[in-house]
Amino acid sequence: MQGITHPANAKRAVGLGVDGIIVSNHDGRNLDTQSSTITVLPSVVDAVAGRVPLLFDGSNRRSTNVMKALAFGASVVLIGRPYLHGLAVACSDGVRDVIGILRRELEMAMALTGCPNIASISLSILYD
């Protein structure tokens, strides 16, 4: 399933009554000229204007990617590949370990940018 990457499609989806939108291009593997999801996220956020949650999928392999997506306005950040790698290596313990690593990295990035909680992550961390 392809996610939404264009603001007009996001507006249309909201108008049709969706409960949420996944901003995803599946790594752009099929069209090498397709925009990255982090590039299109701000325009989709503007188009949706908080009417539905936005789930962001953009090859998030580091917590700094998670933080950037939250700063741009994602409600949720998906982490498909990292937990699958953990699962392949060490079953449920591997998934737990991967999530723990991402959490510790996110907490460190938040501390380094002066964000005491998730709600305080904003665009200022990217441009100050």
C-alpha cells in the first residue's frame, strides 16, 4: 500500500473521512525521482491542519530521524525496518533491544536540544 505524499491527496483523504494518514513513499524505490517523505511532510501537515493524525514512514533508522519528523508535525513515527532487524537477530528480545536503543537515542537528542518531553519538540530544534 502506498502512503500519501501530496497535500491535495491528503486534503481529499480527510474530506473522505479517513481516521489518519500515513505519509510514505515506500522508500521511493520504484520512482527514483520521487520526493523523500521528510521533504513532503511539512506540506502534508499544513494540508491536514491537525484534523487527523499523521503517521510518518520514511526509513527511520535513527532517533534523530524520529525527532525531525516530530518537529515537522508528525503525530506518530513508524520504525519498520529496525524492529524487523531486531526480530531477525534475536526474536522478541531483539525487538525490545532495538526499541530501547531508539528510545535512549531519542532521549539523548531531546536533552541536547533542550526538549524535556515529546510535546516540546518543535521546528526550533531544526533552525535555531
